[in-house]
Amino acid sequence: MAITLSTIAPTPTTRAYLSPANNFPGSCTTSSYNLTLSPTATVYKTVLASSSHARRSVSAAVSSSTGTADSSIGIGEETGSLLERVEVFDLNGNSILISDLWKDRKAVVAFARHFGCVLCRKRADMLAAKKDRMDASGVALVLIGPGSGDQARAFSEQTGFKGEVYADPSYASYKALSFVSGVTTTFTPLAALKIIEAYMEGYRQDWGLSFEKDTRTRGGWQQGGIIVAGPGISNISYIHKDKEAGDDPNVEEILKACCS
């Protein structure tokens, strides 16, 4: 079935969020982070047409946090086509098309930097803490990491993550979604501060996983993101692309996209 996508002129939507002080729980006492105001978010209308269905419009919400500007265009036809061919692997080593993870259901899908990353472990807990609300709305919680099945199993066992965990050893989903990568997106002042905060809260980097071949050969510079997708292979209703390590979106924004 042929699918074409065209983008109608964007309609800016101003959304401001006042983040509570407990966004930085525990021992973080930097008062300057108690109030955060996210930038304007923009909603784009994407029109989908297929050879067997009438044209319909779909709203694609975009993260209003500091994620990379590329996220403001949602996903295009090429991205959708690439995603449909991406295979990931479950903890038993079984392959599955990534689009099957949300073909018949709605899912929050988090893409980790790598399975040893301390900031990814904190993000996993942030999302898992909201799993009850996701469950109540029939929304699955999924985490995908670049690396091997062994790394994925180690992450799952170490963290006790409540959602589903999959490995993407080829980094194909990261390439399809154009997630950024590089030294300059990894070593930033804000990322360093967030690493210190994570350690103060008890999180730890797994250096063994971090220096395994699948991660080391790519330098560990890959960044991730979060999408809300499904039901439907091409239905991605929210996307956040990290512009740097630890660039977490507002969790209430994710819940609004998946559970409201």
C-alpha cells in the first residue's frame, strides 16, 4: 500500500509548563532549578493518503522541551519507511519489527543512549514511575537501547525496569529517527550537572556495559529520545529528540500525549 505524506502550514500553539521542585528530588538543592519554563511547542498537521483509504489528517505533537530542532517537523515519509524495516530483539533474542511494538496498541517508546548510561537509568525510572497511569490508559511502556541482547538483559536485570526492553544492535532505529550523535552532544555543562545530580540520587553508570564493543566502537556518543506511537504503524503522535545527554522532556507532556 503506497502512503504519501504532506505537511500543512504549522499552527503555533503556546504551552507553558511550571515544573515542580521535585523534578530534582533528593539531595539536589540548586534552587535555580525549582522553576522551569519550557519554550513554545508547535503542532503540525500531517496529511496521510493511501491507495486504499481516504485522506485523513493527523496531529503530530512535538516536544516543547529543549530537544533538537529537527523534531519540530515530526516524521516524514522517508522516516516512516525506514522504521517499517527496522528490526529489534527482545530479551530472548527473538527479532521483531519495531513498528509491531505499536501496530496494535499505543506505546511510549524511550530510546536510551546505551544500556550502561547513568542518565538513561534515571530516565527509565522517571517513566516507570508513571506506568500505572499508562496501564490505566492501555499504553505500553517500552525501552530500546543500542547494543546487544546481552546488554539489554543486563540492563533489565540491574534496573528492574517495569516495561519491555529491546536491543537495536544496528542502531537502525536511531538512524531512521535522525537522533543526534557526537562528542559535543555528550560532554556539555548541563549534561555534566545532570550526571552529578544522578549520582547524588544514587544512580550509577555501568562501566562494564559502557565499554563493551557494541558501545565502545561507536564512542558512546549516541543520543536518544522518546516517542508516543500507535495504534497503527505510521501513527507517531509525539516525538522528542535529545539535543544532548540527559535532555529529558517534561514527563507530564508525555502523559498528555499518551494518556489523555
